[in-house]
Amino acid sequence: MSKKNEENLVLYPGMAGLTRDMIDRMKADGSELLSVDIMLTQKCNFKCIYCYAEAGPQRVHQLTMTEAKSIVNDAVDMGVKILNMQGGEPLIWHPDDWEGKGGEAFFHIVEYIRDLYAERKLPLDLVSFTDVAIITEEKAKRLVKLGVALCCKLDSIEEEVQDKLLGVPGGAKKMRDGYQHLINAGYGRDDMPAISTNTVVTTLNYDGVPEVFRWSRNHNFRPFIIPVHVHGTAQENASMMLCGKPSGGTLDAGDIKKLFENLAEIDGKEFDIHWKAETPWVENKACSRHLGGVHVRADGKVIPCSEAPDQWALGDIRKESFKDIVMSEKVKKFRNIYSELHDHSKCSPVNCPAAKEGRCYGCRTRAYDDSGFDADGNFDVARLDPEAFFAGDPACWREA
């Protein structure tokens, strides 16, 4: 399975790396929608202190197998090229209408997707997020055989720090074992499905991010470093998260700038990968999900991305078909609003060269989440302003 599309850019995770002109060209080729993130379940084996989905062992929201297949059927009809299976932890998904063995529902839907796309002779990049901890030797081999690209949790090389972020003692060791199974199965080789590490930056692991970055590069895993969204469970731990306001020990744009400049230096000196830190994205490969993709939550809501506020929900698959939602005027209206952004925002094409060139639009969720902080860096959910979804990304060090 190829890591790259015809534009020679790595697509994982999600839509990272796709610029707006590329999205326009791919749509001109007949795709009504480019990517779909499917949150199969909110249930998870961990309780991460920054989890956007507020996932955990006790969560109950999940899609049925019938609902998941219906989404996939509509996706293939619309020419979707990227399907992303998410959670919670997708490998423990066990829908109410699944009569097979535990842990097998994920592999069943993946096989269904592969067979359907092969039958239609359509190209597909199939990716799944995972926390790695429950990946056995057998599961790793099956993932390789099915050509599933992976985006894997890895926040710290230090087990104590990783366990604190996971909210589960001993979780880091299980992750380490899972990674070894993936490596033994061939992940990281050029002829294998793509694999990324996903590192969420908080004050707890900030200093250790460069070592995670090096580990990823050394294993030929593509590092994806994401300054944390103050969303979901992270709201309860806001003092350790990202804030665009004066906030004491909380991460701010200056911290993010130093981090990404350090990562760019590591890449240049140690791996002969050269880029200048211009945006809060590794290699400046920004996310453009909102312009070409959607996210289906485990409760059936369709939103522009995984952390978008309910005000910008596009529909509910339990009330209308996925295809009808995606083809609605509401989606077109949202994309038009998103492509403009607020003129006073530092992420607007009026103020940012990267946005003007279609290379970056910042992170909409971080902009929304940042509205929950007051001038002193205190977070309150009641302050959240859905209109701030189109404001400036607090992780970016550029000024409007």
C-alpha cells in the first residue's frame, strides 16, 4: 500500500497535507467528498486527560454495524478516497447488532470496506487511529494484510509521564508491547502501509516531545505533533493545556513556536528533512479537513471535524441518510464560511501568507476552545463561543 497519493504528499492522519488547490482538483475529478472520519465507538481502554471524545471504559455511545456500513456505502457512491476509523479505541468496538466474536467487528468492517472498493475498482486510503495497547502479534499481522494505515498514540517515551496522560497505570508498557508487534509485522518499512505517531502536547510531556519525534523518525513512523485542544476531558485539566492568553504555566504560542523550531532543527540536522517552522504543523502540512471531509460521531452526529461544536453540526445519520447530509446546502454554506474566516483573525488570508496561498487555515477547534479562557487564562465552558470557530489558532505564533 502506498504512503502517498498522486500529489506525493502523505495524507495521514486525516487530511493533513492537502492544500486547498489540491482539494479543488480532486473534487473536479468527481469526488463529492474526499474523506470521512467514522467514530465507531466512544468506549476506550484508557481515560486520557486530554481526550477530545471524553472516551473511556464506561462510555456507551457507538455506531451499529448497520449504520457503519450505510455510511461506507454512501461514501463509496460519493467517491470518498480516505476512510478513517476512529474511537475511543476502534479495535474494541462491539456494536449491538454484531453477533460475532469480541474484537472482530473492526476487522469485519475493514474487510467490508476493502471488498466494496475493490468491487467498484476505486482507489482508497484506509487509516485507523489506535492507542496501540491492545494490538497483539496476530492483530498486527491482520492490519498489515488488510493494508490499514495507522495513526498511533505516543505522547512520551517516559512510562510515568505516558501513564499520567493515559489515566491508567501500566498503560505505557502495554503500548510499548503493541508497538513492538507492529514493528515485527513490518510497519515502518517503505513497502508497508503508512504509520504515524500522534503526540498531543501538554505541559506534562512538552519537554519530552523531541524524543518522541526522534523515536518516530528512527522507526520510519511519520510524527504528527498536535498542540492540545482544550476539548472534552482536557477542559477538566485546562491548566496543563494550550491557551492563547497570559496564563502562568499553561502552554502558549511562544512555547509552541520554540517546540516546532526545535523539531525542524532536529529534522534538518539528524534526518536530512528540511523545513522551516512557519505554522504549528510538522513540515507545515496543515489540516484542511473542513474543506473536503466530515466526521461522524459515535452518537450519529455529523460534524466538520472531530471536535467541532454542536452549533456547527451538519446533521444526524439517525434522522437522515449520510449522503443527504453531505450533499445539503448546509454543508456547502459551512465550507464557504470556513474558507473565508474572520478578516480580523490571524488565520485569515487577509493576514496570513500561508492561508492566502491555501497552505494553512490553522486549527478551527483550537480557536473555538480558546474562547473558553478569560484574559488571565482561567477556563470556563460557559465562555465558549461557537463563532470563535472561525477565529485565530492560539497555537500559531503569527500576529494578526
